[in-house]
Amino acid sequence: KRRSYAEVQRELMVSQIGSLEAEVQTLRATTAAVTAAQPIRLHGSGTTNPSKYFWQVMELFRERARMQLHMTYRAIGSSSGQFEFVGEDNDFAPFNDFGSGDIPMTKTNYDAVKAAGHDMVHIPFATSAIAIFHSVPASAHGGSAIKLTGCVLAKIFSRQIKTWDDAEIVALNPGLSVPANTNIKVVHRVLGSSSTSGTTEYLEGVCPESWTLGSGSTIIWPDDTYTAEGSGGMASFIQDNEYAIGYLDAGHGHSLKFQEVALRNKDGLSLVSAQADIGAAADGTTFPAADADWSAVNLYDK
């Protein structure tokens, strides 16, 4: 018996509805299982520099994942991130799942993790700059970038040069006009800071004859310098105090429209970070194996 077109369509529709009902039941079962399951947790901490990147990536994971995710990243500084990752005062059980820093794991921390029977890897994922920012009024230098060499910067941070009208600064910036004997307010980070480590390692490498304070995430600074806690504290000090100078990750300083020092590089060019090809610093660099000691790796003054 021949079937009408309507009967054929009806049978097809019934079949499709059955398939859809089966898919809905499967989806309900999957959703129920995901809801009942414990969320996958991933917690990190460390440097402020990539914090917005981490938060955005984590939000994308949460939006697109089919299971519950609980992901956090706390911007508490590179050294604090390493401290939590190593977990030395917790029988070397880490307080976080990953740490992030502008500096590699120190050899002491790396050796401690390995001695405790744990494995760890370094994963480079971004290249950024630590920049030198100041708050000399634009009227005093005509809006042009103040130029410094690594050695003059070393003398400023170590307080061998104390005033903005010092002959060595004026020689590099003949148009600079500031009140006589205007004090340079040097501000530095307290506690462990990868920015401190990067800045001091750069100064130690580029001008060891003028920089004798050592290097690392914490050093002993001259008594007549100022302190700031965290990147936020550094930014606030520069913003609130004229004639200050300090160091900050470049993106943070630029977002606040701070004035950046143009540092002279190996080629004799005075550039601010926005003019430099920061990523090129890694070109031609051979990195150790991911699970090896990276404490000697840096890309300063490349």
C-alpha cells in the first residue's frame, strides 16, 4: 500500500523526536554527574605583571569547560609565589599549584624542591619589560624622555648621585631645568620582588664598578631611600611624589601614564620600553630543559 507524503513525514518526525529525547536524557545525566562531582581546583600566586592575563584565561576556561572549575591567581609578588610553591614550612607541600614570576626559581628553592622528592618545570609564556619611571614635572624637561645610562642609574639608586641637577644627569639631558639641589626620591620595593631582582641584576651586570649593593629580590638599600609595598605601593609613591624615581613593570606604568626614563642600550641608543623590541631579547637564547635549574637565566640588557 502506498503511503502518503504526510505519513512519511510523520514517521520521520517521530524518529527525530525519539533521537532528541535520547540526547536530552544523555545531556541530563552528564549535567547531573558534573554537578555532583567535586570541582577541579587550580590555584596560583606570584608576580603582579601577568595577573590580568591569568584572570582572563581562567574566566575563558570556566566559561567553556564542561565540568566545574575553581581557579584563582593571587598577585602577591614573585618571591611570595615561590615561597608558597616550595612550601618549606609545610613539609614541602606547596600551598599553590603553580607560581609565576619575572625571575626563575632560585637555585636554593629549586634544590629544596628536588631534595623533597618533587618535580617542577619552568614554562616561559610571556616577555615583558621592567621599566624605570620618574615624576619630574614635564615642564622641567620639555616633555622629552629623560635619558640615563646604566651607570648613572646605578649611582642614582645607590645614592652616589642625589640631586636631579647633578652634572652627570645634566650632561645627558642639557635641556633639563630643575630647582637647584632638588633631591632625587629613590623608591624601592620591600619584601621579595622580582622587579627588584631584575633591576639590581641589570645594574650589577651593566655597571659593576658603580653598583656594589648586590642583587636579588631583596637587598639592603641606602637609608635615605623610600620604601613601597607591592607594585601598587610603588605606583602610588611615584604618582604622589614629585621628583621620584623607581621601577615597575612597563605595562603597569604605561597604564598610569607615567614618564619613563630612556635607558642607553648596548648599541648606544636611548630608548623607552615602548620603542624597544622586548621580545627580541629572547631571540637566539638557548634555555635549559624545562625541569632543570633556571636560576642563571635572564634576558637583561640584551
